[in-house]
Amino acid sequence: MIPPTPWRVRSTNQPTNPMTISVALPVYNGANYLREALESLVGQGPALAEIVVADNCSSDATADIVREFAVKDPRVRHERSEVFLNQADNISRAVQLCRQEWVQLLCHDDLLRPGAIAALAGVIAGLEGKACALIGHQPAHLFTDEHTYRHRNGVGMVETRAELMAAPVAGRPAQAHHLADSTVGPALRQGGLPYLPSVTTAAVRKSVFMQRGGFDGRWVHFDVFFWARLVQDHGYLVVDDHWTLTRVHPQQVAVVSRKNQRSYRDFREFYQTFGPEARDRYRLSRLAYWKLCLKPASQASAPLVVALFKREPGIFLAQLQALPVLLWPVVLTLTVRNFFLERRRLGPLRKLVPDEIIFE
């Protein structure tokens, strides 16, 4: 059960056009990157109905930047919260403030590629009555040296930001529609998890999102945890194209949570409930359930893997000592495994971008 939240706002019940889409853009003191995010949005074309900037009591120039864009483009709306919210609640508030049924999420430090909203509208139109509440596309990452990295057909591709933003997205991208509860069980039986989007690589059906109470503010990884339960009850469509650039920088919540082992604690607490439920629901074998129970430990290994790449033995030891001693053998084993897997996955990128930038 999601705790009561202070972000509820008055209903925005207004006529909606199923062929147009809202963008929910939550922000807190985002003057550093907000302008670039808005610039990537205002040129998206008529399929984009509105850009809802949910300002979480910012004290920098965020409001001024939004007003500047709103003067030029009436689709831009500045919605300032009266109280400070945690990140999950502010994103939920942003979705609730949207007027369209389909909402593309975008963080203030990320970029939407030209043509992405038109492509999303085409995907939605092609559902043809299929039950679907979540559309996820593939991740592409933007680093501080302006290189980008994405995978296509299993091959890592390094491009510059200018190259990727200039390249058109696929007008009719390859996609796969999954019925409700058809992804989690099979993936868990194989010892893994299905691909689930992050915030910025997701478009969600607003009515379903609100019916389920929005994101759970107890978690840093509220997005993946929410999607994991949502796709158990609703259809899910995966698009094989990269519509957004996710910026990698030291202030990212994901980066901060990795450094203080918050990710491990979140996964441990979430899987205490989700794990047994999934075991019973999908009749997991002992081996599959054991692999599922290792997910929190794998998260705990992430900052150790980063410390290895950055050659920081002091941080490696500090991160290890922050964990229960009984967990050390498992975490160290997973650290070695994950280090070599990550080194292979990032091979093309590491030839051009230093580890200090890849692992901010």
C-alpha cells in the first residue's frame, strides 16, 4: 500500500485528443539543464499537446526559464508546488496535472530526440484496441564530454550528441506488445527480469497510473518497482528505438543512491515482499528464486564495480564495509562477475570516453 501523499491536485478533467500526448517534466532547481530539455520539446510538432513543468519549489532560475518558453509556446505550463515533495511524489504530481491520457515522462536534465513524440503517437495509434498501459523505449546515455552510448542489436554504438540528435528516429520502429502478466514470470524463471523503462524512457497511460496511486515515495527506484507490478496487471509495449538521451552527471539521484548504498537497501526491502509473492505466483524453481533473492546483493556490488573501474581502493573498501559482513562473500563474487560483464558491455565506449566520465 502506498502511503498517503501531499501531491494530489484538483482534477484536470478536460476533453482529450487520443492522438496527442502530454509531457510531464518534473524539476527541482534545474536551471542547469532545463533550457536544453525544453528546447528538445518545443520542436516536437502537433502530436505534443502540452509540456507540464512540475516545479518542486525551486529557488533558482527554473521559474524564469519556464516563463520564457511559455511566452513563446502556449503548450508550456509552469505548475509550482505549494509544498516541497520528494522526487517520486513530484513526478506523480506532474502526471496528474497532465490533460492527455498518454503521458511521456522526461527528467529536466534529459533530452527528447526530434520526432520522438510523433513516433510515440504512431505507436499508440497502432495499438488498435490492444490493452496497454506502459510504453518503454531503449536507453541512450549522454556523457559530459558530449559522447553518447546506446546498444542496437546487441552492438554498442558511440556517437556524439550532435550526431544522435540530428539522426531521425524511426517513423515506424520495431516493437513488441506483451499481454498483462506475460513478461515478469517467464523472465524470473530464466533467472532475470524483463526490460523495464526508467522514468525518462517511459510513456504511461494516465488513468491507470492514477488508479494505482502513482509512484511510491519510499523508494529511490520507485519507477522500476512500479512498472514491475503494473505489467503484471496491464499490457506493456516495448519499442526498439532510442527516443531520449539520459544525461549522466554527478548530481543524478541514481548516482548519489549508488554511492551511499541506498540502492541496495531499496532492493532489499522491496524484494522482501515482491520475492515471495513472485515465487508463489509464478511457481518459481528453487534456483530461479535463489537468483531473484540475489538481486539486492547485485545492487550492492554496483558501487564496488565503479570503484574498480575508477581505481579507487579506498572507496571500494568503504562501500564494502557499509554492508553486513555476512553479505561480503556474495557481494564480492558478484562484483567480480559484474565487473567483467560491464567491461565487455562498455568496450566500444571506453575506447573513446574515460572511465572517470562514464562512471561519474
